[in-house]
Amino acid sequence: AGLSEPELSRLSSPVGLDLGARTPEETAVSIAAEIIARRWGGGGRPLSEIGGRIHHDDDGSASPPGELSDHLSRY
């Protein structure tokens, strides 16, 4: 019973990105943001600091503007 060493190594604490959260709702957003960043390899930087397109398809390529709604409709 319990977790293996590889499983334990995937855990981190405290959870969430440093967004300056002050409320439980804001803390939840910071946790969700960290989960998404880890899942897709995001860095957590402001999008205004990143050049080029910001939305990526499943294959890692950037989606042209206006195609995000098409991408989301698949889910």
C-alpha cells in the first residue's frame, strides 16, 4: 500500500503558481494553472512576454488566430 518512489517524486508542495492569490478561489486558479502548465509544458510566464502564437494544437504546432474555437469544439 502507499505510493512508490517514482510516484512520490512527482508530488510537490506547496501547490500552485505564485499569482499573488489572496482568496480560496484565487488559490484554486493558481493550482489549476500549475496543473495545466505541467501537463502541456508551459512555463507560467505572462503571455505578453512570449513572442509568436500562444495557442498550440495537440501536435505542438501553433493554431492560427480564429481556430481556437474549432480546437475546443473537439472536447
